[in-house]
Amino acid sequence: MLRHDFQPGRLIAGFFLTLTGIIYAGDAGGLWETPWFAVIPLVTGGLCLAAVAGTVTHAIRHRRRRLASRETREAPMQS
């Protein structure tokens, strides 16, 4: 299996959209009543949290790569 970077933004978005699907499934199954507008804040909030998490993750990874490349350029040549 190929290794890939962990993406917390996608995890958060997936969680909130799955939760929305569960809420609508419970409504469709007759377990509870859900007004149509109740999930709008849930989806919007989840996508906003996912965007913040993705932006922070990108900034951290960009900074780490920049510092790593700076260290390799400044390291003395060993022979």
C-alpha cells in the first residue's frame, strides 16, 4: 500500500458530512423528525472547520519543508 500524507481537513469534512447523512437517514427511517434547515449549520460549520484544518496543515508542512531545505543547503559537505 502506498504511503500518503494524513489530511485532517478531509477527515473533518467527511465526519460532518457522514453525520449529516446519519441525521437524514434517521429522519427518513422515522426515528426522529429533522427540519430541512437543521443540517445547514452542521454542514457549513464542518466545512469551515475542515478549511481551517487544511490551511493550518498546509502552513505547517510548507514551513517544515522550507526549514528542511534550508538545513540541507547550509550543511557542510562531508567527505
